[in-house]
Amino acid sequence: CIIDCLEIEIEKPSDSVKQSLTWSEYKKCNTLKYLICTCTCTPDGIINFISTGFGGRASDAIIVEHSGFLNSLPPNVAIMADRGFKHIEHLLVTKNCVLVRPPSVSGSIKSTKSEVFETKRIASLRIHVERVIRRIREFSFLAPHACIDYKLIPHADQIIKIVCGLVNLQSGIISGK
């Protein structure tokens, strides 16, 4: 499966603690963050896991650990993620799962040919979860730069689950499938 996080901008909470917990340094605004997992064994790109919302401050590793995702994993599967999913290998080892990530890059060290090839191979597969996220973002409530009103935040988890169900009912993400 392929995992990624989806961040949705929310209205700035009036409570300073909630502001801090939902602040996303990556997006430079207050967000809810969801872990999404797509199945790669079919061309449909079926969403087979969506977490509840976490504050934008939560790291990808914290979300993986506390979202229930690990409980949904069968043993001996490969989990593909981007470079942002640091420090989750130890969580996957308990399920006998393997993390597949692009090799780390350093500005001062040139990548080897095999590292470049591996990065391209992983990127060509990870594009599927990006396509699924793009479909989720087609719904105006979840569109990029849409901002969820604070009154709707308690309903955001149910809304995103419904949207994911609707995305799963669409045609495959690979054209011609």
C-alpha cells in the first residue's frame, strides 16, 4: 500500500492551545491532517484507510502510530511512503512490514545511479496516491486553499470518509482501466 498525509486548511481557532496544535509549519496555516492509504494491487487506487483528523502540528510518525493504521495492516506487506515519513520503521517491524521510501538526499553528496533509479521507481508508484488525493480535492469543501469554517470542524471526519467512499466509486485512476 501507499501512504501519504492530506492537510486541509481550517479557520484559525480562537483558543491559543488549539491554534498551536493545528498550526502546520509546512502549510503555514491551521490545518487538520489525515493519513490516507491506497491499495496498489488494483488499478482502481482504492482508498483502504483514512484516519481521523489530527492537528496540523502532528508529525507523520505520530499519526501512523496513533491513527489505528498499524492495526489495519496484515503482516508481511510493503508500505510505500515519501521522505516525510521518518522514524516509522520501528513501528512497521512489529507487524513484519517493510517501509519503502526514496533514498535520502544530501545537498553536498551526489546521488548514485542506483539511488536515482530507485527514487524514480518509487515516484512512479507513489503518483497513484497523489492522483487519489487530487480526486479528493475536487470536492469544493476539500479543495486546495478552501478553509473549513470552525463550526464544521466537528463534522470534518465524517465528511472526509464520505468523500473517500465517493472517490472509491469513481473509475480507476489509471486511464483505460
